[in-house]
Amino acid sequence: MRVTKYMPIRSTMGNESVIADDTDNLHWGDGLAIAVYFILVLAVGLWASIRAKKESASGYFLAGKEMTWMPIGASIYASNVGAPMFIGLAGGAASSGIGITIFEWQAVYMLVLLGWIFVPVYISSGCYTMPEYLKKRFGGTRLRVYLSLLGLLLYILTKISIEMYAGALFIQRILDWNLYLSVVLILAVTALYTVAGGLTAVIYTDTLQTVVLLIGSFVLVVIGLVEVGSYEQLKKKYMSSYSNETWNDYRLYGNHTCGLPREDSFHIWRGVNSDLPWPGTVFGLLPIAIWVWCTDQVMVQRTLSAKNLSHAKGGSLLAAYLKLLPFLLFILPGMMSRVLYPEEVACASPESCEKACKNPAGCTNVAYPWLVLRILPPGLRGLMLAALLAALMSSLTSIFNSASSMFTLDIWQTIRRQAKERELMLVGRTCVLALVGVSILWIPILQSAGGGTLWNYMQAVSSYIAPPWCVCFVLGVFWTRTTEQGAFWGLITGFVVGIIRMGIDFAYQAPLCGSGEPDTRPAVLTKVHFLHFSIILSAISSAVTVAVSLLTKPQPPEKLRRVTWWTRNEELPAEEFDDEENEKKDEIIITHELEMEENTNEESVSKVKRCLLYFYHWICGAPATTKAISKADRAEHIKMLTSIEENPFWAKILNINCMIVLLVCTFLLGYFG
């Protein structure tokens, strides 16, 4: 490859002095923007908490099932666009070009799959959580409990830990705040309105934060393009953006790897032996994407809060349109940062990277923060800092609320089958606080586990864990012959195989580029890309599930009503509304049989005690009055909540928009492929 040297315009100051000066001289307008943002988010969260219907589990965990399409779509988007998106996605683009866009644009197809295929089944089954759906689909409790425990473990070790690592990296690099104080402050504000208002507060604050994210990101892109030039100029300059050390190594020693842009940097579809092989991005990424968008509690919970199926579809459709934007909002800025600051972002040896960003594995993870810090003017820089904080808080609120839903409804209720409404609400809030504590305890581990390719780490871990989960749900929804035994052993087998691969991956670290160390990793790591392994793991889980299902007794047809794609429209007999499980579930949804203590009337208690009792009921989300409901009314209410009927006019509008977004995404994949 012929290389021409291009020296982009950048600061001539040393790296450390640039960062220190920019951080110490944050304009008062930046601080004002951040302060106004925090006040506004807290105000919106508390307002939503006050007006939220959080006296019942459906009110707290599903926002009373009264959400409309716009806040649902905004919340789905904001829940996914966390700090790892700014750090990992932009860093991946700075490192290897636009190929990483496939992870975002494939989500468009998955969101359509969520709204048009999976959500109708979830709604018709009447489930709150994904483990609960498995309970309804297969019966028994071990699948539900196993998936809940696995989900909570994944939230703590991957989602929360990655969010905290990316957020800590951002805070250290840009704001120069005390790390622990900053994280505790963010978590405290986040947990406050999550605990107080449940999903209603989360969705409304997500809507606000989506607006902030879009405005701030668009401003950065425009200013970045002014600095770099047109897209064609970006392509030309990116291919010659590398450090002086890389240039000298290339001229003197013929180095063609470390620090040089990839020859296929501006292609999405890449060769089989590349960093993102096309078979892996087409087939290996599919189970990961289905897990994230169609079966993960964080995403599905937002659509289940919709007032009807049309609003659920509309929300997923809005999120699909928004997922077309990351190419412009995160991919291009990451590449711009490399063009403007190649000495730091494109460092090519452990020593130079350690000096530039205190991470010997590489500095591409800080490409976006450096761009924000160095090219935005005062005030606008504060707006973008607020957007980055918004991303971190939005993802954490979503994770906290969804994790508390799974713990309360799938684990605690299994242990405490007779738990009252007040107890369930208190347990849900306590779970959020416990997750906050675990997150803070993870900070030292995250500081010591910094890596140069955060995005690849995220996707690799998902490829080791997600495929069995995906197979279980896909076969459960589409193949009525799937049995509980088949689903369980398919999950267990896939989990064991995936954990073995992940353990080997963690045990044998790849040598740092430019270190000169030999690659001694086993062939299962060097020859089998993690996306290719995802294909293999999916095949193993599918084979075990199908084989065991065929060898075990199938479920009777009456147990499959409204829990698969083929049976979603079947009617439930009236007596099925009155079994023990449904009766308990109905009480959680619409009754508040809370026994007030005899000494709580206003005439027999002191003013202080009344205040304490009021505060206790508010924390628990418990009403001060009781409400009874007949079995007939309860059955009618459940029938309304599980209805998947649509207005023909709006169904047609949604279908037309569905085709538009799919065609646009397909065109973009072909054009940039």
C-alpha cells in the first residue's frame, strides 16, 4: 500500500499540558450548562415520580401500561446510547474505520423484529419480564429463575461495569473531577428518581436526555466537519492519519500494522480474515442482536409499557429511525478525532500510548472526549458534556429499573409467593440501591481493567453468552414442539461452552501492538473470530434444544395458547383467569389489599408518626386505601391488557413506515458496503 504523509493541524503543546489547560479553564458557561442539565433532569424525574401510577407492580415496572410511542422510542434509543457508545463506538471507528457501523444498522432490522414479531407474543402472554415469559411458555420455575439469575449477573458484570468504566474514563479525561465523588454523585441522582418513580420516571427522563444527546452530537459533527472538511476530505485525511512514530517505523522498518489505518477502513463488508469478517457480521452478530433488542429486559420492558400494540410498534419504529444516526453522530466524530490528533489517538506503541492517555493498550477509547474538549467553544462544550453525562445516566436508569423488575417479579415472588404489594414495591426499590452499591464497589476493578478496544470487548463477551439465550427465545416463540427440558439443557450446554471460551480469552491476552511480543494464544482464539464463535455456539445450543425436545413429551395444545407466534390470537377460557398464578398476578396489577395498622388513623397517632407513616407509604409506593375487585372485572381487565388488536388505519401507517426504514437501511448498507 502506498502511503503519503499528511500532517493534520493539531496542537503543538504536549499531551498532558493540553489536557490540563483545557480542563482547568472550563468556561463558566460550561459549568452552567452542566448544572442546568442536572437540575432539569432531576426536576423531570421527580415530576414523573409524583405523577406516576406506582402504587402497583404494573405502575412501577411497566409505567401503568399507559406510555405512548414517542417516549417509548426515545427511551429505547437513550437506553442503548450509553457512555460505551461515545467511548467504544467512536473509539472503534478511530481504530478501524466505518466497519463498526454494522453493529448499529443491523439494530434497525432487529427493532422491526421486536415490534412486529416478538412484542405481539409478549403482550398476548401477559408477561412483565422475559423470565416470566419463559415460565408461561414452558411451565415450571427453573427456566425462569435461571434466566433471572443469569440476567442479573450479566447486568452487574457487563452492562453496569462497562457503563461505569466508560463513564469513569470520560470523567477523568474531560472534567478532571475526583473519580469516586463524581461516580457517586451520578449514581445518587440516577437512583433517586429510579427508586422514586419506577419506569415512568425513567422513560420521561430518557426522552429529555435523547433530545440533549441529539442536539449536542449534531453540534459536534458540524463543527468537526468544518475543521476537517467534507466526507471526501475525511476519507483522504483519515488514511494518512498516524503518529510520527508510526511514520518512522514504516519508512525505516517496513511496519505495515501498528498505527496505520486499515486498507478497508471505508468498507462495512470485509474479508473473512479481517477484524470484522462478513460471515460473522451477517450471521454471528444476529443472535447477539436478537438478544439485545428482542429478548433483553432493558429494551423489551419499554415496549411492554405501551398502552396498546400500535404504540409499542411506533416506539420500536422511532428507535429504528434513530439508530440510523450513529454513523453521523459517533462513527464520523471518532474518525475526525484521529485526523485532528494522530499523535495521541493513533499512538502505536505501549510507551507512547501510556504517555498520551495512561493506557498502554491504546488511546482510541478517548477519541470522542478529546474531540469534545478541544474543538467545541465554551457553552457548547458544556452542552456536550451534559450529553455525555445524559448517556451514562440514561443507560444506568434503564439497567437499574429492569434488573429490579426481574429480581422482584421472577426471584423474590418465587421465594415469597404470598408477598403483599407493599413488600414487592419495597424490594424493587431496595434492589436498585443494592445495584448502586455493587457498581461503586466495581470501580477499582474497572480502573485496573482498562483496555484499548472497549467495543470489541463488549461484543466478544456478548458472543460468548448471548447465543444460547437467543436460541431459547427464538425456538420458544416459533417452534411449538420446543419443550422445557430442551430449552433448559440447550441453555446450560451453551452457557458452559461459552464460559469456557470466555475463560480462555481472559486467560490469554493478545500482545500489545508494537510491543514485539509473540502471540502465544491457542488456535481457538487466534483462528476463530468471536463472531464466528457466536455462529458455532448458536448451532450447538440449537442442536441440543431440538434433540432433547424431540426426545421429551410435548406440551399439550391448551398450554400453548397466546404464548407463541402461531397461537398469539387464541382465546383463553374464562376459567384460566382464575388459577392461583393468574389470581396472584391480577392482584399485583390492579388491587391494593394493604392492611392498615389499627393505630394509623389521624386521631390516634402523633403528627410525627403520621409523617413517618406517610413517608413509608411513599417509599413503598403503597396507597393509603384498599380497593376490591370482582373476578369478572379482573378477567376483563387482564383481557384488555393482553389485547393485540390494532386500528386498521394506524396499522397501515406503521407498516408503510416499517418498509421505509428497512429500505433506507438496506440502501445505506449497500452504498457504504
